[in-house]
Amino acid sequence: MFLIYGVTILCAGVRSILTKQNGKINGSASLFNFMRAFSAFLLFGILALVSGFQMHYPTCLYGAAYGILFFGSCFCGFRAMQRGPLGITSSLVAFSLVIPCVYGAVFLEEKIGLFDIVGFVLVAVSIVMMNKKKHATSHHGTSSYHEDVKKGDNEPKFKKGWWIYVLGTIVCDGLHATLKTLHQTSYPGMYRYEFMCVGMLVGSVAFIFLMFKNRHIIKERGKERGIKCTVYGVIAGVANGVYNYLVLYLAGSESAMALFPIVSVATIAIGLLSGWIIFKERLNIMQIVGVLIAAIAIFFIKI
């Protein structure tokens, strides 16, 4: 189980690095996210065919809903990041983990102990601290981010519609995480390839329409940038696909109140650390302390 968690977080790190790299070259977010979804669809389509694809209609419905929510998360996340301060937006979006946790507590009757409560409090603190003045790319695939504040102005800037897109991202993230738990508690250990295959197919189709809408922007950014964006998207898609598959696997064996807080804070932490190591980004003291608190939070949740 420790190894599976490790690979899951590693895949999240690869996804974060390549998304950030796509942002650095100002690559198209819609093209990048299409390649993420389509490459994952091909991966799981091949695996499903090799293992013997089973047409299971409830799984197809779960997968289709997941694909729509995946698209909604990427779209709303990108718009939210464009319209508001990155640190505040990232912190709020990260609390989407509350939705699957509440589902686990209410519908799966998962028990909450003292150590769990301490862990959840530390998770909340670490999320806020790790996102303090964080200027990095999130999993939503935005191609470029703006500074939290303008030069000479200490007040964060919010554009019209920011809170709607933040709320949309939180709902989409929380619900597609809950769907994984719901599917695997309904069909333990079954139809995982089919779930991911259908989900990524639906996501790919949705991003095709978005790419068509943004075709002029993609063309203006040039062929060379488009090729790089495509390559980054393919590799990130495979990493993202493996990440989501492993979370789906864990959802069938781990409690939602342990799984999603751990994955959320670990993903943010690995994104910060990869930015520090690979992109030479400076971490402020708040972010460093946030990473340490995240590690302590994971200990309390899993103790």
C-alpha cells in the first residue's frame, strides 16, 4: 500500500512538472488537456482490450460522468486562475477533498477518531501555507498565470465570475473523487480499466470542442510550440491516467477520509518540491513549514 501511494504521488509530480512546463512555453491549455485525456484513453483502451473489455453499463455511466467532471474541473480551474489570486484560488480548490470525506462519513459510515481530526486540521493548515504566494501551475492545465498582486499594490485582484468558477472547480473535483469511491464500493476491484477508458474518451471529446473554439489561438502560437505542447500533454496524460487509476484502486480499499486528504496534500507538496528542484523556484518559509505540516498530517491520518 505504501508503494502504491508512492507511485500515485510520483505520477502527480510528473503531471505537475509537465503542466508547469507547458505554462512556461505558453502552450495551449485546451490542446494540452486534450492530449492528456486522449493519451490516457488510448492507454486504458489498450489495457481494457488486452484484459478483455467488458461492456458494463453502470460503469459506462460512472465513467461518462467522471469524464464530464474531469473536463469541468479543467475548464473551471483554468478560468478561476485567470480571474483571481493564485494562492487563494488554489487553497480554496484544494478543499474539494471535503466532499468525498463527507460522503465516506455519511454514506459509508467511516469512523472519525481523534487522530483523524488532528490530521484534518493539519491538512487545512498545510494547504493554506503551501499555497501562500505560490506561483505555479496546477493540475487544471492553465497555460499561464498572473501574479497575485500587481506591482505597488498589496490588494489581490478578483475579476467578475471568479467565485463561480472556483465553486465549479470545487464541485467538479469533489464529485469526480467521490465517483471513484462510489464505483469501487459498488463493484470492488472490478471494471477499473473500463471506467478510466470511458471517462477519458468523454473528456477527449469535450476537449475537441474546446480546441475547435480556440483553433485560432492554437494556430497563432505556431507549429513548434504546438508539438511541444502535444508531447507534454501525452506524457502528462499517461502519468495522470496512472494516477487516477491508482486512486480508483485505493478507493476500493482505503477509507475516503484517509485517501483524499493524503493524496491532496501530498500532490501539492510534491508540486512545490519539484518546482524547487527542477525549475529552481524559491520556497518561502511559509511553504516549507506547510510541507512539513503536510507530512505530520499524513502521519496522524494513517496512524
